[in-house]
Amino acid sequence: IPAAVPAAAAVPLLPNNTIEFLDSIRGKPKLLHDGYTYTFHAYRAIGNVAWRCDLTNKAARDKGISCNSTAVTTGMSSTSTLEYAKPHSHLPAPGRVGAMKVRNNVKTVASQNPTTTPHAVVASSLANLPVDVHLNLPRHKSLKRTVRRKRKADSVGTNPDLALACDRSLLVLNIPQSFLQPWIHFDSGPSSERILIFTTSSNLALLRESGRWCGDGTFKAAPKLW
């Protein structure tokens, strides 16, 4: 491991009264508390944030381990505190929590050491980890891919030539005039609820002639803004 990349320390467990926020693989906020992980649910009117146990999704229900636990925090910052957390229907998974922290550490090291090879970044982040954390980590190949994706995302934010690919804000999304035809049929303009419609005149003609329309959401392929 190159000297420029310090080895990561073992991932400690969080005390019972401690909370921590991390980003998921898809960049969504996660709450860590007492060996459990929560996904963001909603903002409350008084500024609090509501969370749901990770094991409320369909994949967990299909395995028979669905959990209805919820939690509320006073915000989503380093100074936020836990208002309450309902009991879970399953045991905590500190190894899974530790694996999430390792993935976030890989991204941090990748950004701070842009010239270090992905192999060295991953190796430094995996040093001195508990066995249960190792068992919950993805393959090294996937972690190296995370390094490359993180660096690509960082370059998008600093390279004006990649402004169109930037998915950080609908307000700053820049669409060159050359792109407005023939694919972009409608653009509501910069706002937090911006709407773009991609189609062609021939596609619209087909819709007019069709007696039945079917639609589906391409959420996995859509940019993060949508």
C-alpha cells in the first residue's frame, strides 16, 4: 500500500445513543444507529426527519424478514440527535453497518487521492477490518468500480465541458440549443420541479393513431435528478 494512502482503522460500533449519516451506493442518505440501518422516508413539518428500517423493502419481505421499525431525528447533520427509534423485529447487523462505512471510506479516499490506483485505494480501506465486515463487503472488483465512478462524478463537477451530464441540480442543468431538436419536445425551464419531454414528431403521430397507451418507469436507468 503506498505511503500516501493511510490504512483505514477498524470500523467501531456506534454507542446506543449515537447516530451517523452515510450515503448509500446510489447516493441516498442512510441513518446508522445501534447496529441498524435506516433509509430516508420523509421530512416532518417541524424540521425533523423520518426514517424506515432498511428491511421494509420488497426484497426483505420476500425473504420473510420485513421490519416495521421507524426512527425520527432532529435533522440530517453532524449535530442532529435521535428523537426516538421503535424496536426492530430482527437482530442488529454490525457487519453490514461496517461494510457501508467502508464503501463510503473508499469514496472519500478516492476523492482525496485522485492519482492513487483503485487497487491501492481499496487495499487501504480494507486493512484491519473485522471478519463480519469483510463478509458483508462486495467483491474487490466492485469496490474498484466504485473508485472509478466516484472520480468520474468529481470530474463532472469541475469540468465545464461535462455540464450537461451534471445531475446535481435541475436549476443549473444546461441543455445546448443544438440538443433541443429533434429529441427534446418540451422543457418547462429551470425550477425544482423541472419537466423534460423527449420524443419526436413521428412518435407523437404513432400515439395519436393508437387506441391504447402503455407506460412504465425506467427508474434504474434514469439520471439521479429524476
